[in-house]
Amino acid sequence: QVQLVESGGGLVQAGGSLRLSCAASGRTWSIYHMGWFRQAPGKEREFVTAIAWTSGSTTYADFVKSRFTISRDNAKNTMYLQMNSLKPEDTAVYHCAAKLGNKYTGYPVGTPNYYDAWGQGSQVTVSS
């Protein structure tokens, strides 16, 4: 299995920036894709962005609009989410996720069911 631990959340004013980290441990050699989701109170978990672990190919949700950047450091088994120009509506718990192996499951990369492992989440609060 793979264990994921997020860090870097906190309180920031609108227009500010934060960088989240997601450190993976365990069977990291099996990671195929990693992604970020977020969940605001009373709302469903929402896809933010994902990155292919080997190629570095990225996918972003439309609402990101170049404000967020996903990256990874394979040597450190760590994924990052740089968030700029934050808005109050970005307030949520941000979760990282990992898909292990490249077995086809039929779920798109932007859906929670695509992923096999999840972190506990990191709170991001943006004040107006």
C-alpha cells in the first residue's frame, strides 16, 4: 500500500498564495498517477488537478484557470500544489490521492474512484 500525508494548508487572505505538499511512503514504486481534490462543507469532493507520475503530464479542472500548478519530485516521492490568487471560494479541505498501477478501471482521472489511496486532508481557508 501507499500512505499519503498532506501539509502546507492554513489561513490566507484573498489574493494570497499557499503551497501544499503530499508526501508518499510505502510502495511508492507502484504510483501511476497522483491528484488533488478538494471538499468544501456541504459539497461533494471536487477534482482540482492530477499529474502522471512518470511522464509529468498534467490535467487541470477548468476553474483552476492557471492559478494553480501541480508538480512532483520523484526522488522525494512528493507532490506539490502551488496555489496563487486564492479566492474565498477556494476554501476547502484539500486531499491528495494516488492511483497505484496502470490497470484500466474505466474511471476518468478526474473522478475519486480512479484513485486507490488518499491522504487525510489539509485545510485551506481563504479570508475575504
